[in-house]
Amino acid sequence: MKLNSYLPTCHVFIVIILAVFTIKSTVVLAYADTSTKVLAVLKENKLPLTKKITTTNIKFPEALTGNEEESIDYIEKFSTNRRAYIIRTYNKGQKFFPKVTTVLEKHNLPTELKVLLALESAFNGNAVSTAGAVGYWQFMDDVAKEYGLKYVPNQRLQSKKIIVKKGSKKTTPVRDDRKNFSKSTIAAAKYLKDRSRNLNNDLLLIVASYNWGVGNVWNAMKKTGLANPSFWDIKKYLPAETKSYVMNFITLNVIFNNYEKFSTNSLNFAETSTKTEQLGQLVSVALSERGL
């Protein structure tokens, strides 16, 4: 009697164990089947293993915002290839830039234009170009005359003036206001103010005209067929020298605006990528842990 009464209970227990095992097996198999399908989809679509995270910390001056996309690669390469030049120019500029900034502000001009002094003469008042441009701001004779500067013509061919008196030769100092920092900087500000009126206060077009001439810039603007073309619109019509001139203008201003980070090699120009676990990786790990 005791054995017979025990058998039904045993049968029930065995049935329960079998049911649990069946359910668990079904869940595992379903999980494995689903995971395999997920992995197949991931593989088929070639989903990336990395996720882009923006970490750039470079800040453009307000007057140059909006030019990031077109210039950032150029700036990064320049900052690497011309590092010594940037440092040297920045250090020299500490003496001259504050004075130029004061003059530019008096004429309601963007202070970023101070960088032209470095691009034009590298702060050398005695600089004379092969074309005959002279001084800190590299004025040609006709421009010096137009803006009221006293000048010695044909400086490219002549460095001093000889005066003959009663058979004797006497050398007199050459006076050329283009070599005078204060006078030439005021004249440069007036010149740039006129160019800003000619070019709708477009900073990059003003810079291009300083290098290539306002007439040439106007012609390039007409070629675009646009009502108000930007520098980027006319760039393809500019000579290589002028393109580089404007790009270098942007670069120096941006680097100087971020100079502390540049000097400590902590200036980041673009996005960086960081590894992130994919859903497929997570599924694989889960399956592996279960011996599947």
C-alpha cells in the first residue's frame, strides 16, 4: 500500500522536471536561433564597430566663423608643417599687433586684419619686394602717393639718393613713409577701409584684394554670375598666390586665437573615434557564456 501510494507522487515529480527541462531548452534554443539571426543581419549590413564622438576644441574668431569646413584641413596641415614659423610670428607680433589693433579699431575695421602685417613684410619696415612694394605694409609707389605718404620711387632699383654739390658727393638719408610704422599703418587702415566699402565689408574678399588688387577681385566676382559671391565662390578664379595668402590669413588668426592650446599640443582639429561594443558582440558574449 505504501509503495503504491508513493508512485503517483513520483510520477508527478518526474512530469514536472520534464516540463521544466522542456521549457528551458525551448527558451535556450529560441534565444540561440534569434541571436544567430541578429548576427546574420549585423554581418550582412556591415554595421560599424566605432562611433564618432566630437572632441574638437578649436575656436574660430567671430569674424571668421562660418569658414570652418572649408579651411580646417588647411589649418591643421599648416600648423604641423609651419610650426616654427607660427611660433616666431606670434612672438614678434606681441610687439606690433597691439598697436595695429588700436589703429584698426579707430577705423572700425576687423582687428583680424592685423595679421596682414606679418604676411606682407614679416614686421620688416625695410622690406622691398621684387615688384617694388616697400615697407611694413608693402605699398607700391602709386598707392603711397594716393594715401599721402612721402616716398622714394623705384625703391627696388634705388636704396639711396645721391646729391651732387660743387664736385663733391653727399649721401642723404632716404625718407620713405612706407618704412615708418605709425604712418604706414594709418595709411594701411585707410586703404583697407576703402576696400571694405568696395567689397561689402566681406573680410576675406578684402584680404584677397590686398594681395591681388580690388579690380581683379571684382572681375573674379563677375565671373561667378552670383549677386554676392564669397571668397569661396571666386576661389577657383584666383591665382595660387592669392589663394594661399587668404588661407594663411585665416590660419594665423585661428591659431593665434587658440595659441595656448597650440603651444601645448592640445589643440584638436576634428572628430576622434572611440570603440563601442556592437549588439552582435554582446550577443556573441552571451552565447559564449552559455556554451552555445
